[in-house]
Amino acid sequence: MNDTPIGVLLVDDHELIRTGLAGVFDIQDDMTIVAVAATVKEALVKFDQLKPDVVVTDLQLQDGTGLDIVRAIRKQNDTTGLVVLTMHSGDDQIFAAMQAGASGFVGKDAPSSEVVKAARHSKLSPRSFICAGLVGAMVRRQSSESTRLTDREHEVLLLLADGLGAAAIGEKLYLSESTAKSHIARIYQKLGAANRAQALVTAMRIGLLSSVRRPLDS
């Protein structure tokens, strides 16, 4: 059994948070803080000098982001655990951390035990990714993608909003009426609508009508 404690580099530009988290890690029997840093530059220098097992970094730093640290270290190796902490744990931040190569993502409002848990996980499995909000974020992304309209469907949607029927839409876009009806049916299906009114209400609610491109007049 390896009794060497897990060495952690802690990166945060707030001294109070650094001190608090350092205290949490130092009371763990299997972990120790080998260094702290306040900036991206300082973190990368200390990483090169000390080669810690795990880096726990805030997302927002004065000279960049924690993702800059994650990318730089992950480019060098696949064995370092990389945990990102943030006050802003939205879906975009979760996916950005995962794509950068982070091992874990924890909101600063989570219990300190969750940060320690993520750090331990990152040491054991640095190239996997854990995040309490990941499943919900993936469901929301999948739902968003399922309602994405094609360019042609966008054009049809806008003409529906202008009050045109299938025949008029087909004539406007040089389509047969049956093809126009097929586009309309797919729009209704994607938006979970049973009729034009429901489709337009949903499209307005999720911003589709404000972002569609008007077809060019011939």
C-alpha cells in the first residue's frame, strides 16, 4: 500500500478561500497541500517545480481562467488530477471544463467534502469527469438540440408567423404543397406543438422567431 499522501496544488485569487480550503485538505489523512497560487502564471510555475498529484483551481483568476491551467497541464500529461471550482456553475462552464480536460467540476456552494471527494477521484481517474450537475446539463443540451430547426424549417417558421398556409409557403419557397406540409409537421414535432398557434408561442418563448433569417426574395 502506498502511504504517500496526495499532493495538492491549490489555486485561488482570494486568500480567505485559499486558506479555508487548504485547512480542509490538510486535515485529510491521505492528502497534503504542497503549494498555493493566486494566478495562472504562478500556478503553472509551481506545477512545473513541484509536480503535484492534483491541482484544484478556481475558474476565474486575475490573469486568465482555471481552464487555462487545465489545458496547459493536460497538454503535458494524462496523470494529473485537475479539479475546477467556480461560483458560476452553469451548463456552459461544465462543458467547457470537461472539454478542456478537467477531472472534476465543483460549485463553490457545495460542501467542502465534495471538493475533497472530487480531488480524490481525480487522482485515481484523472481522465474521467465528475460533476454533480453533469446529467442535468446533458439533458438540457440534448433537449435544446432536439428543437433545433434546419435553415429551411426556420424559413417556413417565419412564414407561418406571417400567417401563410402550406400552399402559400410552398409557392414562396418554390416547394410543392406536400413538401411544405412535411416541413410544417417536423416543426410542430420538434416544438412539441399540435397547431400553428402552439408552435409560434413555443418558438417565441425559446427565441427561435427572434433569430430566424428571412428568406431572400427572388
